[in-house]
Amino acid sequence: MPNFLERIRTSDDQTKKRWLVGVSAVIMLVIVWVWLGYFNSLFMSPDASASPEQGGFSFWTSLKSGGSAAWDSMTASVKSFGKFFGGPKEYIIKPE
């Protein structure tokens, strides 16, 4: 990793700008994805998060179910993104 960073530091300005734009875009996508997931959770019904399965605890099942939930949330956010602009313009957010 230090050699990689040193190689970027000593490269020309055009390469540095490409790395800056690429890394910034990736970070921005992650932040928007997390923000949309949070915004989606404000409007989710309480019974939609109930899990029908009560299996044993293990790392892989936990990782698999967490990844599946994150993927479902991301795809639902992307699908409903267009509906966000066409929907009502007032939102009432009640603290729990």
C-alpha cells in the first residue's frame, strides 16, 4: 500500500486528477446509498422488517442475511427513486 500511494504521489497531475475523481465518485455513491437506505427506513411499515425464520446464529448466515437485506434495500431505493420526484411534496417525519 505505501508503494502504491508513493506511485500516485509521484505521478503526473492528470493521473492524480483521475484518481481524485474516481475515489470521490465511489465515496459519493456509498454515501448516497446509505442516505437512501436511511430515508427508505423512515417510511417502511413495522411488520415488513419481521423475520419469519428463527434459525441458529452463525457468522455466514448473519453475513448472508445482512447482505441480502442491504441488496434488497438498495434495489428498492433505486426502483423507487423516480417515484420520489412524482410523489407528494410534503413529508411529516414523526420521531419515535
